[in-house]
Amino acid sequence: MERRLIVGVVGNAACWYGSSNSNDRKKWDLAYDLGKTLVDNGYRVLTGGGRGVMRAVMAGAHASKKYREGDTIAISPSYDENDSNDFADIVIPTGLNEYRDCMVANCSVVVAIGGGSGTLNEISFAWKHCRLVIAYTNVEGWSATVAGVPLDNNHRYDFKEDKVWGVTNAQEVIEIIKKWSKKYNKVLGALDIGKANFVERKKSNWVGPKITTKINKLP
């Protein structure tokens, strides 16, 4: 059975439902719609598990009629799983603080909605890891700044279209994922000095039933 695609979503933590700031409210609404649309199309959603865009996209995921438990995953910066928002089904507490940004960006697809320096950090990791990076252009923040162009001059893929893909709504995100996600098939391999080495992503060769073993009880 093919694994369902996990889409990482990054963006501003300082926005909330009902905010009097129209730009913050717009980010919340876009993220909520994105989460719902992603799950509607059979994808899982991963975030850092915090507030703002992260909570909104997970709330949207829960609103999908196709939602099932496990569709929202949080890579938490804390050691405490209870620090993640209430819409996170699976919480992985890393204790790494902002250093866990690299883990959030290690999805097949990363979508940015607005964002400050932390979001830029995640976008940069995603680009470095040869991921498909998508960014909203119609909100304030780093997503609009980097959308539409390559993040640097590194030659990641042979097709000339490679860039940070700009979008304005969830349906455009889905269209790009469906058209391009399988073409973004590399992962960052071993690093040479001063040069990144990219290799094609390997398919899992694991077959057979899951095996469970009993754990001996401690005396």
C-alpha cells in the first residue's frame, strides 16, 4: 500500500481566529481552508504543532469529511506533548526548540503562509532538501517574498520550472502537488565539502506483515 503524502505547512504563529487584524485573519482563513482541502484530497498535514497558521491548518484538516485520526502530525519543539495545539493527532515532542525546523521541512511538500524568520528557516531547509516548496503570495511575510523564483542558484533538478511555487488558494496548492510532487524525487545525500550531493529518493522495499513482540515486564 502506498503511503499517503505528508504536506508540511509553515507560517505565522501570531495569528488567530477572530483577529481584528485583517491580514492575520486572512492567514488563518487560508490555512484553515488549506488543511481541509489537503485532507479532502487524501493527504496528511504536518506542522510544528503551535498556534496561528499551524493550529488553523490542523483545525481545517479536522473539518474535512474525509478526516481520520492520524491526519494531523506535530513535530513539537518542546519535550512536553501537551504543548502542542488541540488539533494535533500525533505529537512528536523533540525538545529541540527551533532546531526542529529541519524536521518540519523534511516533508515531500512544504507550504508556507506568510511567516517570519522561523518560517524562512523552514523554507530554506525544504529548498536545501530538494523538496517541492509552495508559498502563498497574497499575505504579508516571507512566503510572498520568496514565491515565484528559485531560492538560490543551486541546480536541484533538470527541469527549468524548479522554483518556489507561488499560489493564492488551496486549490492551486493541490494542482501543483498533483502535477509536480512525483518529479521532486530527490533527497539530500552525504555532504561533500562545500557541495551538496543529491540522490534520487528510494522506494521502500519493506514487505510482509507487521511483527509484534512481547516486552518482558520489569520485576
